Amino acid sequence: MAILLSIQSTFHLQSTPKMTFQPFAILNKTQKMRVPYELKQGQARIFHQLPSGLNMEVIVQKSVKEKDPDETKSPTLVFVHGSYHAAWCWAECWLPFFSASGFDCYAPSLLAQGESDAPSGTVAGSLQTHAGDVADFIQRNLSSPPVLLGHSFGGLIIQYYIANMRNEQSFEMDTLYPKLTGAVLVCSVPPSGNSGLVWRYLFTKPIAAFKVTRSLAAKAFQTSVSLCRETFFSSKMEDNLVLRYQELMKESSRMPLFDLRKLNASLPVPKMTKSSTEVLVLGAKDDFIVDPEGLRETGRFYDVSPICIEGVAHDIMLDCSWEKGANVILSWLNGLSR
């Protein structure tokens, strides 16, 4: 029988000295990844129980920065990964960085990814179900509006979340998609999906189009170190790191995140209405998957100027110069409280 504990009892927060029982964290989970990700110092793995009864892995790293009582409390950060990744991709570099900068950090693994449970069927979910799972985690466990950060298809999930949050008219819907302090779209699939990216590659870079299709659709990145590097990382990325992340990617996804045909049929993401939620659109100059026009499309959609980081590739949070993107986001986050 699973033991259910709240985050308060798991982390012994000072605000509650007693143990409270809620469907938040499950202790006796068996590992699903044959190459398990070893947590870093200060990190914990918990399991959030969704209304379906399925459990979603969440890697947590709390702020280690000494709090100044006169400072405005930093928003909580919730990180959403993309295809062939899981919570570990944030835990490697960015969770330690942002927790050291004063932010409580949570990185869930979407269903059928990482150590999360898998639903019945052949795909992990849809934009609606994945966004709903993230919303359920926020609604039930965070006391103030967080900042959502999404990478690649995780960015598209956040775009769906924002569209529904901003178009809500009723109180009931407000509880379904809690409000956000902000959102960061990192090398995100644009609002129209990835079909435009594919067609542009076919007409302008046919060799690159073949490589992307072979790497991702045929999963060739799982067996070719050179193709894995070209798809996700900078050319100067060390072999041992590429091999390590390649092994973790192999194990991260037991089901595809989406049925791509159904996904593309549901796009573009609905246009947002006016809202106070701030959006940062961040891209990578050496991104092999999301091209410059895809980055510009996302910027136009949110009426912001996208920032493109030099010297990093698609997996900006794992690449050898991961600090570049992290510092841009940190500067933006610090500006939110002004």
C-alpha cells in the first residue's frame, strides 16, 4: 500500500510542525528508467497523484539563498520538459542554479516520461491533458502564482495553458488553470506546431530535414552519438556528456508525448486575450530543431521580442554553455518583482 505524504512532511517545512496526509508524495515507487537519474545534493523526488490516480514524478529543489525579510518573495518556478526528456533535464544544471539564486524549483515528468506512471493507450496524452496535469499540480500544491518554464514541446504545452487561463470566464475554470506570474518559452515549438518547421527545412535545408526526421521520428539519435550531438547539443559538447544524456533520453520516454496528427489538427494554439502575465521567448542560435522563423513566430504571437542566445543549441539547459540562457532568464525573473 502506498504511503501518501504532503510536501510539508517530506521536506519538514518550518510552517507546519505536524505531519499531514494528502495525495502528494508516494514513497514506495519502483524505478521505471533502467538508467535511473541520480539526484544532486539538495534535490528530492516526489510523486504527485493526479485525479486519474496516476502518479507524476516531480524533482524538487528548494531555495538555498538566505531570505531577506524586506525583499519581495521570489515566485516558484515550475519546469516542463519536451519529447525524449523528463524532469532530470532540468535537475542537471538549471535547478541547482535557480535554487541558489533564491527560487523554489519543481520539475515534473509528464505521464509516461521519466519515473511517472503511464496512462492506458499508445500515447502519453494531448496538449489538454498534459497542461491539465501541470495545472493540477500547481492548483493543489502551490500557494502563489508560479512562473512556468517550458522547453520544446513543453513550451507548446505552456502556450496551451496560457491560452486557456487567459480565456477563462468562470470561477470554475480559474481553478482548473491557476494564474501565473510569468512564462518562459525555451526553444519552444511555435503556436502553429512543428509542421511549418518541417516544410521550411524541406525547401531550404533538405539535408537537415532528412537528419531531423531520421533523428527524431526514427529515433536514430538513440544509437548515433554524432546525430544526438547535432540534434540537441553544440559541436563542442564533450563526448562523455553526450553519451550520458543520450542514455537518459533513451530511457525517458516510454510513450510518445502526443499523437502528432491529432496535435497538428488541433493547432494553432488559441490566440490569447490581454493579460498581465509576462512572457519571455528564448531561443538558441545553433538550434537544429526550431529555426529562426519558428522563434520569431512565437515572439509575434505574444507581442514580445525574442532573445536568441549565441553559442548554444536546442538543449539549452544541458548544453556546455547552459549558463548563458540561465542568466538571461534570471535577469528577466529579477525584473518581474520591480
